[in-house]
Amino acid sequence: MELKARDTYKVQFGYGLSGAGMRSLAELYLPLLRRDAFTVYLLLAAESELNARQSIQRLMTMADLDIRGLERALLRLEEYLLLQTYVRHTDKGSHYIYMLKSPMHSRDFFKSSINRKRYEKAVGPKNLETARTLLDDGQVSLEGYSDVTHPVSYYAEEAEDSDYTEVRPKYAFSEDTSIVFDYAHFIATTSTLVFPAELRTTENMNLIGKVATFYGLSADTMRILVKRSTDVDTMEFHPEQLLFLAESAKPQEQPAADRYSLSPVSFLQSFQNGAQVTRAEKKILEHLSMDMNFSNEVINVMIEYILKISSNRLNSKFVDAVASEWARDGIATKEQAIAETQKKLPAQRTRRSNVRIDTPDWYKKQQAGETPQQEQADADLIRKFEEMKKSMKGEADDE
């Protein structure tokens, strides 16, 4: 489900924004929400009293955001439990209900170790203590006490129509159509406590999808690898660690009708009777995908072509030379790649068939019996020359 400018929305805010809530929102949430999400929250709070349906385009204009920026702002509000989203789909478009939640009191806000760490990272230790002091309203301190309240079941506020479903918007993190990755499942099953919203940048999400596509890994596997590549305490994501872990992971892709659609590692392995692809070969393939930005299909056609003309060897310098030429020629699809190889292969055969090895005079004389035994070449040299002739003949027959 992708948010569109023509979609509409309506806002509900059960308790409104009190003075204390506004203080908490500005002093505590602003450094974490950042400007865009903070602005969207205030706009939605203001519109909650209008009781009228508005267009997403209007919200984008008021907040001075494009559609992707608005989606990111809404996601951040959801992460900090300030927004609950419902949607209903119709033939004319999607209709949303945005249910705003009041900001937490400072006492409750700072009870969360994650909130404290994120706030301290955003404003520094000194400002953290200042905020705690300024927002202390003289209430009884609960320091050292345990909460023994019996659990109570709370029911979410009812949407205005039972056909509405609680949702999280689906985000398009890349324009790269070669990426085949279930972002919706990844986001739905990956907690922000494991991979915070701050780290879900377009660059990081694009990398996650690209790595998954290249190595043939599922969204569930990527969730585990991303968790192991993320340091929540320092709010850092380590792409090098993700690539290292993905390199050792086992592909989960299913047999494909079109073998060129396989991940390059699986495709190369199919040429090796099941033998594992070496780390050096994986690095060559990874370079083609991550640095040269070729799709899996183009990489696989290139692999097949190079193996055919280089005696089943992948030499990194030769691969780079071919890849650079294809990049300059604008080879971007499987069909273009296949056409390129069909142009090159006849030329390769012609060049190979025109290769001549001049027979040394001493060898001609020796074969004719015109050279005394003591002037004959060393036996090992003769044997090597015969082997070279047979090798060249064998390669020509293979083609």
C-alpha cells in the first residue's frame, strides 16, 4: 500500500493537546522527531477540530514535503506512539484516518531507557539533565518504587467505519527496478527497537534490498542480518558487516524458470557441479552489483560469456574490462546483454581461428631428418611445443 497525493485523510484526536502535552512535545519529542514529523503532528492536531476530510496533497503543501518526506514523517510519529493509522481502499483511492496520541509526560518518557539514550544522543548529557530538571513539576518521585498495578485491557478508539484497517504505509525506498525484495514484510516484522527508524534511510534500505537480491536472501533472513549489523546503543548501522554476513548466508531462492534471474552466486555455482563459490569470486560478483550497478540478469549473462571465452576462469581484471565496456555501452537489460555477447562471440572465434604459430626452422629440419642428433633441441622443449599445438587445436574444436 503506497500513499498517494490524491488519497484523502481525516484526523481524530481524542484528548487534544494540553499545555503540558505541548511542553513535552517541544522539549522532549522535537529532538527525536525532527522538524518534519514535528510539523506534521502540529498540522494534524490543528486539523483534528475541523472534522473534515482533506487531501494528502494539501497536507504535503502545508508541511512543505514531497510524498516520500511525508511518509517518513508519519512513520516517525508511529514509532514514537504519537500516531495510529487506519485505511480503507475504494475504487477511487484510499481514505485514511490518522488518530493522534498525546505526548507522554516527562516522568513516563524518561522511564524508557531507549528514549533516554536517544534523547541524550540528540542533545547531549548536559541538556538531558536540564530537561529533566525543567520538566519536574514537583510530583512525587517514584524512584525506587515498583509498579504493582493489576494489568488493564485497553481498547483502541473506534474508527468511524468498521471497514478501516490499521496499517503502516508501504514505503518505496528505491527506484531501482532490479531490486526484488519484500520491503513490506521486512518492515512489518522488524521492530524499531532492533532497527530504529532513524537508520531506515533511503540509502540503507536500498542497500538492504540490493544485498538481499544479489545473494538471494529472504526478508526474514535479512531481518536477522540487519539486527546483527546494527548497534542500537550508538544508533549506527554497519553496511560492511551486513555484506560480510550476507556473503556467508545460504540463499533461499526457489528454482527459477529463467536461470538468468538467479542470484549471481547461485548462477555461478550452477557451472561448478554444486561446488561452493570462492570468497574471491563472490567479491568479483559483488563488485559488479554494488559498484557497477548491474542487475542480476546482466551479471549472469556476463558471467556465462566470460567463462565461455576464458577457459572457465574469472579473472578480476578481465571481468572489470568487460564490465567497464558494457557500462559505457549502456547495457542495462538481459536482452541487451545477450545481444552484446552474440556480437562479440563471432569476433572471438575469428580472432582465435586466425592465430598462427610459426614452426621454428630447427623443428622443421629435425622432422625432415636433416639435423644431426647432437643439434636437436632438448626433448622437453619439443614435448612442450607438441602439447601447445594440441591445446590450440582442442580450443578451436570446442568453439
